[in-house]
Amino acid sequence: MNFEESLQQLMEDCPGARASAIVDPDGIPVVVTPRDGSLETLGAELATILRDLAESAREFQHGRLEQCSVFAGDATIVLTTIASGYFLLVVVGRDGMAGKCRFLSRLASERLHSEFI
């Protein structure tokens, strides 16, 4: 299964998912579903925050940052580490199932992990 197929499957399995992306350590999207310039910008902005959170986790000896959720007015953004700074980003509407999306994002990141190491 390629990256686009993995994201499409995740979108289909997560009720309320609006968009998803795999983002590299510099915040540049590897793949985005559906194609949306605003998601690309969001990924770039969140990459900086995720790097800072990962560094803090290491500094305070909490281990590797695995997942983070950002709650906005009309959406929840789920960020899940894949490997070496790459992360999975999924935007879920407030009427969606963010908990199920967090779970399925972890499973997807485990499947994708071997492609990034």
C-alpha cells in the first residue's frame, strides 16, 4: 500500500476526518489527502511546535513523543509521530470521532514506520 492509499484508508475509517497528510521534519508535506494548500501550511506550522514538544519530552526524560492533539474551534488536529521527525497529521471535524482517529493514526504510523527508517 502506498502513502496515498494509506491516507485514503485512514480517512475512510475515521468518521469526520476532513484531511490528512504525511509531513517531513521540515514541515513539507510528503503527501496530502485531499490536496489542500491550507493543510500544507498547517503542517509546516505544526512541525515547529512538534519539534519543540519532542525536544522537551527528551529534555525532561519523558521518552519519545508519540502523539499530540490540538483542539481548535471546529476541529481536532491529531499529530502522530512516524519516524525520524516525520509525522502523520489528521484533521477531524468536531462532529467526528477524534478518539477513534487517534487510535487509527497510531496503527497507521506503525504500518508506515518501516518506510521511513
